[in-house]
Amino acid sequence: MPSLRIPTPLRTYTNGQSEVALGGRTVSEAMSDLVAQYPNLKQHIFNGQGSLRPFVNLFLGEENVKDLGGLDTPLEENDRMLLIPSIAGGSN
């Protein structure tokens, strides 16, 4: 079953889990399973049109899924994805 590594700032929405097992044969199906399991994550990952928010980077192994097939990228049984939200801000 594919899995997704959850970054520390979003673990609040996954009951503290750092990695979540997901069902699905594509990234889209796996991400749908993720928000079905943890509905409060949806607003942090997807925009109103159902696309990944621009600041959300999703990697399959070493490759950003945006550079592969996007959400239609196929997944294998033991694939591991990594969710990396961009963080901006700070002070001068």
C-alpha cells in the first residue's frame, strides 16, 4: 500500500502520525483517500478547484509529481510519497 510522509506542521491533522498508508492506484486516488481519512487536511492541500495548492509540493521518491504525470501519476504497492509545503515569511 502506498504511503505518504506528513510534515510536522500538518501532523496535527493526522492525529500526530508522521506517515499514513493510503489506498489508490494513482496519486489522485491516494490523495482522495488521505482527505477521506483526515478531512481537515483538505483545505491545507487542495484549492477550491481540487488541484494541489501552488505552495504544496508532493514528491514520489525523488521526483515532484508535477514533473511526472501530476495527480494522474500511477503508484506502485510500495511507493512512498512525501508532502512538502513551502513555508514563507520571516522578518527583516
